[in-house]
Amino acid sequence: MWRNIAVQSLFQITTLTILEMKGKVFFRESDESVLKNMINSCYAFCQVFSLITAMVLFKKKKTLVHKNCLPVLSVVGMIIVVLEVGLIEIMAIIAHRGNLNSKQWCICMGIGALSVPVGCLANWVAVATI
């Protein structure tokens, strides 16, 4: 479990640092507020896809706990996505922050989705026992 958390954290920190430093080049976006919204959305989607990875791991363990946790994790993931989209759209109206178009939302989801294979690879790596 700690290995998966460490790998996911390292992936998210690395991804967000790269986007913060090279986001204008990577996204080809000159508007700073749109860029900040895209980075924030990438972070939120990384969290959602980390929940999906956790659900996959719960299913593989086949414990009694997973039957109660899977619906809760699914609802939490949906709530995070709805709140993220709502926050970005409302902030575009109220605070005149940049609004994301559908292509930008898909890019953010794609970057977040990269955390699923990273988490699965981290689970397959054998840990040396002491």
C-alpha cells in the first residue's frame, strides 16, 4: 500500500511540476488563467484516476471490505469530477478566469488517466522482503 501511495505521489508531483514549468509550451496556451485551470484540472483528474486504481486493487484482494468501499469510492470520484467542472465553469463567470474548451478538458483527463497504468505498474513491481 505504501509503495502505491509513494509512486502515485511521485507521479503527481513530477507531472504537475513539469506542467507548471513547461505548461505554456506543452498546452500551447498563452492565457495564464486557462493554464492554471488546466493544471488544477489535471491534478483533480489524477486524484480521480488514483481512486480508480485503488478500486482495482480492492477487487484483486477480494476482501470483505471491498464490497462496501467500491460504491463509496465510485461516488467520491463522481463528486470530485462534478465539483471540478462546476468550479472551473463558475470561476470563469464570477472571477473572469479562463474557461476550458472540450479539447482542453480531454487533455486534462488524458494526463490524469496516465496515473492508472503507473499505479498498476507499481503494484506489479516486487518488493524485496527483509
